[in-house]
Amino acid sequence: MDFELTREQALLKETVARFVDAEVAPRAAETDELERFPIENFRAMAEMGLFGITIPEAYGGSGADFLSCALVMEELARGCVSTANTFGAHAVLCTENIFRNGTEDQRRRYVPDLVSGHRVGALCITEPEAGSDALSLRTRAEKRGDRYILNGTKMFITNGPVADVAVVYAKTDPAAGPKGISAFIVEKDFPGFSRGRTLKKMGVRGSPTGELVFEDCEVPASNLLGGENRGLEVLMSGLDRERVLYAAAPVGVAQGAFEAAFRYACERKQFGTALIGFQMIQALVAEMAADIQAARILAHWAAWLCDRRPRLRLEASYAKLFCSQVGMRVVDKALQIFGGYGFIREFPVERMYRDVKGIEFGAGTTQIQKLIIVRELLRDFQKGRAFQSPAGGETP
């Protein structure tokens, strides 16, 4: 396996890193403090073509691989998790979802405007009573003539308060359970659609999260995504990619926290010596650096697999679980190096500490990832394939 980035990937990473250092990171504190949607960053990302990383050129994208998308996510999270979260929900959870599962008509109607940033996208799965148990959703969709009528409420929707277009999951055949779920493309101006409250969060405060309400919401039948009662396939394949993307995010946060803590340890003096001269601090720094490198390799490997397998349940959960835990560990150690200064808003590690927690349970909690891993290992064991190396590109 080649661990070197291609020339195009390296150039993309470098370009986004410069953008983050020059524009994203300097705005991060204000974005968090004011709980403000980072519209300047959103527009800049659109102009840079970041929303179409994995979308073919025919629809306004660049046609790159999913690893390139993960590299963008990692760099954005290094400077501002709110901006990274907005990017992920818009570019992958909505835009790429419509492209991968949509008809040609749906692609032409929605993808170019999403890629260009003329419309903001969101994904609607979670409900007030359906979080980790996502398949127990209660939102209903009833076919009436040439349209579907949606009724229900979605909760914790990233970009929800500002979204123009959303991919929404609802039950079209409740008696069929998970096999009776369908996906729809819903526009903000459809009759019966409204925005509920915008949620006040502990972290990732600049990424608007809210409640969306569907009261006899009229959705044209032409906006059914992936076919009636085929929503489970759309949802699950999308969750794999979402988890890989949100494995790259905590790697970025960890890198940002590490850089800030390392710089501080080299500059801050106590007892007449820079903090980096003390072995206890050196131990923290070494552990942080090793953790980040291991997590980055795992996240990149999972992203590489996204273009080679239709499903990667086990690998996506490996990456999401480990990288989230690394993010938490590294930021915690960074705050420890800062001491009291890490507990005040003068330094970015305080914000990172709050932000990384949101990544840990987003796209599936730590506990859900563990359950998936054990379930997949048991499935392979029963088929006589347990404990084999997961490397390679063949579908298990």
C-alpha cells in the first residue's frame, strides 16, 4: 500500500491549509462566541470548489477521490470545527448523497447549485425519539397522486436553520419496519415545511443545528431519492462515508490542539525552564504525536477504501471509534499543558475541548461504533473469516 499522497492530493491539502491559516482559524473564536454561521468561510469554500471535491466535472465538481475529501475535512477541523461541520453536512451528507443516489434529473436540478454554494444542504435522519436507534424514525410519507405528504419532526440537524435543500428520511411503509423507509429531496419553500428552534450547543457553536418540522409537507414524487422503500440502502451507504469523514475531523482538531500546545510548551517558562524541558511534558507531547499519526493513517485508509467498496461497515467504525477517542485524548492533554490558560477563552484549546466532544458522538456514538465492530466480527467469525487482515479492496 502506498502511503504517499498523490501530487494532486498534496497540492489540495497545502492549498486548504493556507486557506485555514489565513481565513478560517482567525475567525474561529468570533464564530464560536457569536454562534454565527461562518458565511464568509462558506462562500470561500464554494469559490475554491471544495463542495464538489468528489462530484464529476459535468456537474461542476472536480471528480477527485474520497481521500481528497477527507483531507479537506481534516484541514478545516484543524482551524475551526464549526466550518468543518458545515462543510461535511453540505458537501457529503447532502450534495454527494443526491449525486450518488439521484436520478439524472435530480442531479441536474440540485447538484450544480449545491456545488457552487448557491444553495445550502442538510441531511435529516435524527428525530426527537430516534437518535442512535435511527431506524425507529416516526416521520411518515404518504403517497397522494403525484406527490408525497410528509409529517414529522427532525432534530439535531446540522445546517438545518440555514438549509435550502435537505435529504429527508421518512417511512412510506411502517409495517415493513426498516425496509419501509424512503428518502426525499425537500426544498425549504415546499408547502408544509418549517424550521423549528435553533439549538444552543456547548460546542461547534458556529455550525447551526436545529429542528425541522414537516406538517403535511408536499414533496413531488419526482423528488423521491433512490426509489420507494429503498431508503435503507441510501441511508446505510451514506453512514459509512459520513463516519469516515467524521473520523478525519478529530484528527484535524487533534493536530490543531497539538500545534498550539507544542508552541506554548516551547515558549512558556516555569522554574526558569521552558515547559518542553520537563520530562512529564515531553511524555504528553510524545503520546499526542504518536496518537495523531496512528489516527491519521487509519482515517486515510478508511477514506481510501470508500472508493473501492460499496460498504465498509467495520472499517468505518474502526476509524470513527479510534479517531474520535484520539481527538478527545489529544485535546485533553493539550489543555493539561496549557494549565489554567487552557481553561479560558484567550487560547483556542478551550474551544477545541468543547468542539471535539461533539464529533465524538456525531455520526454514531462511541458505544454504537463498538457494537457495530463486535457485530461485524461475529458475522465474519460465523462465516469462517474472523481475524483476517482487513487490508485490501475486495468486498467482504
